[in-house]
Amino acid sequence: MTLRDQPAPLRWAIAALATAMCLFCILWNLDLSTRLGLAIRHQQYLALQLGLALAITYLHYGWSGRAGVRTGPVGIAIAALCLGTLLYAAYDYVWLLREQFYRPWQITLIGSVVVLAVMEGVRRRAGMMLFTIVLVFLVYALFADRVGGRLIGRALSPQRLVDYVGFDNSAVFAAPLAVGTIVVLLFVFFGRLLFAAGGGTFFTDFAMATTGRSRGGSAKIGIVGSAIFGSISGSAVANVATTGVITIPLMRRGGYSKEDAGAIEAVASTGGQLTPPIMGAAAFLMAEFLEIPYAQVAGAALIPALLYYLAVFLQVDLIAARDGVSANVDDSKPIGEVLKAGWHFLIPFGILLFALFRLGMDPGESALLASLALVVAGFLRGYEGQRLTLRTLGRVFVESGIAMVDLILVLAAAGFVIGVLNVTGLGFALTLVLVDAVGQSVLLLLLVSAVICIILGMGMPTAGVYVLLASLVAPSLVEAGVPAISAHLFILYFGMLSMITPPVALAAFAAATISGAGALQTGLAAMRIGWAAFILPFAFVTTPALLLAGTLQSSLMMAILTAFGIGAVTAAITGFWAGTLRPLLRWLFLVLGLLSLPIGLFDLGLVLHSCAALTVVAIAQFRVMRNPQAEPGC
């Protein structure tokens, strides 16, 4: 069931609440309250947005979490209670903040409603994994003084707990919820606008025109398209569901196996969350956590993202060469024709990037400016019969608001965890325990952290994964001496790798439902195709030059060495380079490729890395000369 299946009064109520979320976000970014002379604290705005999100949750999602389930009187009453309570919190926030020290019953009521409503909302929409994690932290806060060993902390009474985590601006109303409702919401709105105006079709046609006629072109279309959409969408699973219905059948017709077709789409969609400039909105949260300019985060993530897609692109090309996969995209349009019809979609992206990097505007303001440009362009020009109208624009407001509900619930729950870590002292204790457990071994700490990130990241949207891991895991890495930005990118990578790592590889499983392949087989294929993502975090943690730290020459040198290493290992995995590789040569490519990777953990030295890379180049070129009829790669 969908929104259309709801009774008309509920349908209109949900649509009004979702539209209000977007409108309030736009007005807040326009700084309308200040222009009108109104002193409104940002916590009042956050309370309003949380109330709207909770009301939509209980009106639109049933006990099982399914959308569109007909809501009974109980659900309506809970929605009204949540909205009314948080509207009151927003209205009387200044008085409540002033009286907070005396613990008035109003704060206890607000905190109780927020904690119970958010936890049940998380259970319905985010699943039992996150629900259980947050519940463990809340229970810990009640009995922290009875926990033995290094994890002992300051316990809170039930009233103090709900007062703090359900109301304090260091808990539920902390930075994650602020970034989500002020910045991320606008980028979700921008993405929905793009699709409604025909931008999805344009970028798919653009990908077909640029890569469709090359070897393995059907897969390369999926990679290009999913990289673009994945960066905007903020959800690898949603991206698979959106672009995969086009790209996966295309890959199947081209000759890729069911497992590989689904895996390629899952890996490409997951990589979009790691790709600047938007990175599934995680870049803005990271800038907030690290208190550094957003441009620095985007710049640091650039080389790893390019290397990630280099590995995927090269592997699909070599698979196509090995298995005889044809281009199979004969109906693609010439690139000139595509650009002539859809050039106007490039204007909003240009404005977005110019505002972010040249003018230094806030991400929210930049997204708002780009959205305005997209609205103007979308009303003036269409693409393939798609065009913005007042009706479609109204639908974008509704869809954007509803799409944000899950993320707001996750960010609010993450605020509970942050609050417990702060008030009990558990955050510091967890860092000491993890660092002490692995001793002086940075490699062991990274390995343990990677496993924890994959486990905790299961089933959550990108922003939610990052916020949780930034609170629980990143401090341990920083304490061990890992540079802060390297630590935060490390946890983001491994948090997102949960999307393609069985047993809960949601992006791979979503792709498997489209391709018709087995879920586990698709997940394993995704790990093979996305193998570089498991290595790159170790490389950039130990080689900061890959994050543009240091001179440009050193960054280029490390990137080139990594690229050669990735190429050699990928050839070994596929067993093909200018012809089928014999087992001995395959092992040689693997060993030389790994030696080429500048992973500083093993202290091999730049000379050895360079010699290994040059040997790879020499062997690869020798095979091309011996087999002139066989194309080596892309």
C-alpha cells in the first residue's frame, strides 16, 4: 500500500505535514525569522521538524513498518500526541531551557514522549538492529554505576535519563539532527526535483552515450549512472531500486551473469555514498563533526572515490573481455543529441559546485540556490516528455518530506546514543577499552574497527551509519594517532561496505531481487567486484597523501602507485589481461599488485612500491605486445 491507499483525510494530512517539513527547511535556510526580527533558536526549529516526522511516522507506517497501512484511532492519537508535544516544546523552549535545571514536569513529559516515540519509530522503520543498539545504551545509562571494569560510569534515574536524552541540545537536538533537517533535507529535495524534471532520464542517456558502445558498455552505464545518483540519494538501497530496474536488465541482455549484474549495480550504488561532492550527505555531517570546511572533506574523499570506481570500471571491462560480453547498447543516442536536449540540467549542478567551492556558501544555501535554478530550468524546458509543473512540484515536496522521515528517526536515535556517551562518560571509556585491547598495534585496531563498522552499519542509511560510527568508533582511531579526517573516512567506508557484505548486504540483496539471482551469491560477487573498497581505507589511513594531505606531487605519486596496484590485483581476480592469465602469472599479478599499494602499515618503502608498480607495467605491456589482437582493458 502507498500514500494513495490511505483514506482521503489521512492522505491530505500526511501530504500537508511532509510539505510543511520542506517549506520550514527552506524558510529556515532563507533566515526568514531573523529578517522578520524574530529570535528563534535552532532547537525550536529541530523540535518542530521532529514533531512533523513523528506524526508522519504514525500516520503513514503501520506496526510492521509497512508504508500505507490504514491507520487506526491509536495511530492517529499517537501522531497527534507527538506533534502537539513537540509543537509545545518549540513554542515554550526558552522558558523550558531556563527552567531545565529544576527539572519541571513539562520537560519530563516531552522527554518521555520523544524517547518512546522515536524508539518505536526506529523499530518500525530502521529495524531491530538499530533499535537494539540504542536500547542497550539507554539501559546502560540506568545501570552504569553497576557495570564492572573500565566501563563503569555515572548512572541516571529514569526521569533524568528521559529529561536529558529527550530534550537536551547535546542529545536528541544535537548536531546530527540539525544537519539532517537543515542541509540533508534540501539535497533530498534537490534530488527529487531532478528526477521529476527528467534529470534521471537525461543522466541515464548521457551514460549510454558516453559508455554504451564500448566493451561491457551495459555495465559501464550502470556504474556512471549509479555514481551520479548515489551521491545525491543518500541511500545505496534506494539507488539500487531506482537505477537498477534499468541497468540490471541491460547488463543481463549484454551477457553478464545474474550475480555479476546485481553485484555491479550494488557496488556502484554503494560507491555513490563515498563520492564527492555530496557523498550521500555524509560530507556535511563529517564537516560538522570535524569542525572543518566542507570543501576540505570533499577534497579528501576525491582520490579514494576515483580509485574505487577505477577498480569497478576495470573489473567489469575485463569480465566483458573474458566472457565475450558485447556492448549491446545499439539504441543509445549520440552524445551531442543528448546534451542538446538536456544541457539545462548541467546548470543547477554548476551553480551548486560554484556556490560550494568558489563562493564558500553554506551547503544548505548552495542546495537551495541550485534547487531554485532547477525549478526555473525544469519549468522552461522538458526532457523526453518530462517537465516540471505545479502538480509535479507539489508532489516533490510531499515525496521529499516522507523520504526524510526514516533519516530523521535514525538521527534522533543517534542523538540518544551521543547523549548517553557524554553524560555517563562511556564515550571516553569505550575509547580506552578498545585502544588497550589491541595494544600498540594500529593494524589490529583498524581491523577490529572495520569489523565493528560493518556490523553496526547493517541496514542503515548513509547519514545514520556515519553518525553512529563517528560517535562510537572514530574516537578510538583518533586516540591511537590516526588523523581525524582519515579516521572518519575509514569508518564511513566500512560502514557503507555493510551494504555489500553478507550476511546483511542490503544493497546486494535489493539488486538480487531485480536480477533474479541468489541473494548470498550476489553479495559474494559484490565483495569480489568491490574488493578495492576493503583495501583503500587502510591505504589512505597510513598514506595521508591519498587524502590530499601534503604536496600535490606526493598525492599524485601515491594515487598512481595505488592505481597500478589496483589494476594488477583486478587482473588477477578476473584472470584476464590481454588474454587469459595462467595460474602462475595470475599469482604474480596479485603479489606485485599488493606490493604496489602504498599501505604504510608494512613499512615496505617507496622504492619497493615503485619497483613493483613498474614491474606490473612491464609485464602488462609485454602481454599486450605478445597478443596484439587482444584488447587489454578499457
